[in-house]
Amino acid sequence: MPSNAEAAETFRTIADLLDVLGERFKPEAYRRVARSIDSLTEDLAAIAARGELRSIPGVGDAIEEKIREYLASGRIGYLERLQHDVPAGVADLLRIPGLGPKSARRFWTELGIEGPAELLAAIDAGRLNGVKGFGAKKIAQVRSAVDAARATAGTARAPIEVAYPVAMRIVRALREAGVADRVEVAGSFRRGRETVGDLDILVTSHNATRAFDVFTALPEVREVRLRGGTKETAILTNGLQVDVRVVEPASFGAALQYFTGSKDHNVIVRTLAKDAGLRVNEYGVSRGEERVAGATEEEVYAALGLAWIPPELREGRGEVEAARKGPLPPLVQDRDLRGDLHVHLPDASGAGEVDRLLGAARHRGYAYVGVVGEGVTADGKPFRLSEPVLARAVKASSPRFRVFRVAEVDGLPPEEGDAPSGVDLLVRRPTARHPGVPTDTEDPRPPAVVAHIGAGTPDAGTAVRGWIAYAAKVGAAVEVGPGPDRLDSTWARYAREQGVRLAIPTGLLGSGEDPTCPVSLAFARRAGAQVADVANAGVAAGAKRK
DNA sequence: GCCGTTTTCGGCCCGACTGTTTTCAGTCG
């Protein structure tokens, strides 16, 4: 049975080949479907079995037929015909930055170039000299791009938790240098996607050149690719691309909306605007010559008759239709977090580490923190926090601040003595000893949280579904967040659909740049989680939620 | 190839930047 990821990749291949063949709109149609399939929480086969393929955004008659063919045979005749027409390497030319479908097609049809290696040979043989549209500079650019593409084997997207600290440093540097009034990271970073292709940073500034200079001087910046009057593109030492854009304050909201995306979301918003006789671009919303909105995102959406939409929901999955009807339900946010149910102290923690943890929890105004005192590691070995250290933590409990003793136990079936005494709550996790999914619903002492499950291992989907089903039965929450051991936003959405609450790790022991809490929160928000959907969130006593 | 509270056909986001141009095409986001 082919996986959803493989199906999405297949449709992307079709899109590339259609691009090379010069098709105008079909490539985007196939890419849209590929994106939709990537964000499904269910196997295509299950959706197909229910006859609901057409409910996937971007799937119409023709693509439904191709999905059915793919599920039945693992092949798509249409793709095979395209592959017969276009040499395999020609589509690879699209991967080279600066080359698009037009160039790839021309190289192939006019010069017989059928791949990156042949392109390089053609350049060296001087066969590109005199080709219209390719001067010496362009040829040199293409040549180095081919070399670079070989070296990096395609620019992979970075996990958001990797991009987070560097994004924070860039933002802080721009703010502290006093060259920018407003600084925001837009793009998929702001939408909280699991991976980011680049960082889009928007600033308002009276002096674009100085803002660019401040950014370029950062040690993280390896090379500047281009600099115009309003935009600079640079590559960081870790390979991440960063675009810094300077915009007018009156346009900041429109620019933020525009560059936050997603593409699918913006297409829907723009189409809506057009139908209403309005025009939306990164400078603002206008009716004819009259400018209607632009300074804030709220007024941009309002001008289109829409409630403001949280960035994490802007994926073209029905959020625009919902925002037409009125304000969207509030998503869980940082200030809703009441504590952490599951903190691991490092093996050799001493009293100082405990104090730091508790101090951090109090500083954030948390009402509780759960410290894992004993349990099993992933490879099944028992571990125990030193008793004096744990006792010191528990002693810090007060009526307004509770310290829980947490035991982390491994996968079912529950064994005699599985639930230790003197423990406030259990966290259940898969381990090498018991990697399997629990089947016994008569758990003598159900866990509060199921943690360390994630799609980081191959073929993990079945296991993750099993753990979520178990959590649903016993009323446990599941841990969401960055890294292979936690659930991403797609799985978090699935968990919510199954009626399971989420547990958000808060990174209490991390530094100010620790991505754990903001990224986990973003994943929960992408899943549409509200306060009631998060086990360690709630409305503070005496505080009224807006 | 998809899509529709002004459409089942005629649209499909749009502006910056670059290079090679003498007015623009291609690429990118």
C-alpha cells in the first residue's frame, strides 16, 4: 500500500513534467493536490474506501480517477506517458535555482540537454554562447548554481526548531540596533509549519540600507545573494536562506498578511477580494485608486469582510469560509498554559537545577510542574532521580504551586507493580521493552499523558494511531511538539479528531531561545486546539479570558 | 485540472529583482 507521502511525491513529479512541457495551469493543480495529501490525517485508501476523495481540496474528476488508479495498481498511466515523453533529467533542471520551466524546456528542445550534467558539459563546450537571453553573466550564474545544487543535493527545508533560535537572534539584533521599528518573521515560520524553506523577515525602517547592513554584519550570515532598495536575500552559515524586506508602516499589515501566506490561503483571499471589487497586494487593500486598508492585518481582513485568521490556520483548508461567518474560536495561547505535566531533569541534576526549574515555572506564573522521578528510558532501562533532589522539589509545593511526582512507565500490558506508589501521575511511553501499542483497556491506573510517541521512525503511523486510540480510551492526553519523539501538527489534529487532549511541553529548563514551548504551542494551534483541548492549559483563577 | 452566494465556462495573485533587454522575459516568493 503506497503511503500518502509517496502519493504526494508522485503528483509533484507529474507537476514537474507538465511544467517542462509548457502547461500553464495544470502543474499548480497537481502541486495543490500534493500539498493537500501531505496534510491529511488519514490514509488515502481509507478516504477512497468511503468515497470521499472529492472532499480533498484540489481533487476533481480527473485526479480522483488517478488516485484510484494509483491505490489499485501503484501506478498512474498518465505519469508513465509523461515520463515516456520527457527524459528523466530534464525535470531535474528545475531544481537548479535560477532555472525555471522555460529555460529547462529550451535547453532540452533547442540544445538537446537532458539533465544537469549535460548542461554543465554544454556550458564548458561554449554551446550556450549566443543563445538568446543567456549572456556571460547568466551563464556563469547558472554554472555555479548547478555546482551548488550538486553540493547540497537540493535545498532541504529546515525543521522549525532549528530555525527558531537563529530567527530570534536576527529579530533581536534588528530591534536592538534601533534601525527598525517593527520586526516580524512571516512565512511558514509564522504559520508554525514543521519545516521552513527560508525565513521571511519584515521590518519598517527609515533607513533600509542601514537595516540591511545590521543584518549582513551578523556572524550567522555567510553571503549576500542580492540587495535591492527594499529587499535583501542572504544565505546563513547553516544554509538557510533569509529574505529581509523593508516596508512602509502604512503597508505593514498588508505585507505581513501577504508574506505569511500560505499560497493556497492567499489565492482564496485574493479571489474573494476580486469578487468584491477590491485589489489586495503587499501594499494594501484598494478599491480602484482608493486605499482601504494596509497598516494592520486585522484591517486587511476586515476590509474583505473577514475576521482575523490566526497564521497557524492559514493553509486554505476552509479557514477563509469560517472567517466570513464571524470571529474564529480563540486558539490556545502562551498565557493559557498553567504548568508542565512532564519535566525530565538531567541525570546529574543537583539542588541548583531543581531550584532553576521551579524558579522558571513560578516566573511564568504556572500553578504546577510535574517532575519525572522514576521510570524507564527508551531502551527499557530503569532510572530514578536522586531522592534528596526529588524531595527538595516536592517540598516546594504550596497551595498555589504544586509539584507533582511523576512516574514514567513503559508500554502495556501493565504489570504487577507497574504503577509505583507515592506518585501523583503517570506518563506512559513506548520503550524497547514494550514497544507495542496497549490493547488492554482495563488499565489499573491510567496515565495522565502518553508521551514520546511520534512519527520519527519509519512505518510509525500504525503505532501512533494505536497509541492515540489508547489515549482516547483511558482519557489520557498525548504529547505534541518538535522532534521525532513528539506528535507534529498533523498528528495533533488527528488526536483532536479522536477526542484526545494535547499536552504541551514548556521547555522550562531551556534558554530564552528554546523552541520547545513556542513550537509545541504552534503545532497545537495548527491543529485548531482551544484551551479546553490542552491538558496543561486553563483559564487562570480570577482572570477573565478575552 | 480545479472551481463557483453574482460563473458549469473562463478564469486561475502579483510585484520585485535580475539580466539582457531598447520595453521585457523569466524566476521567485
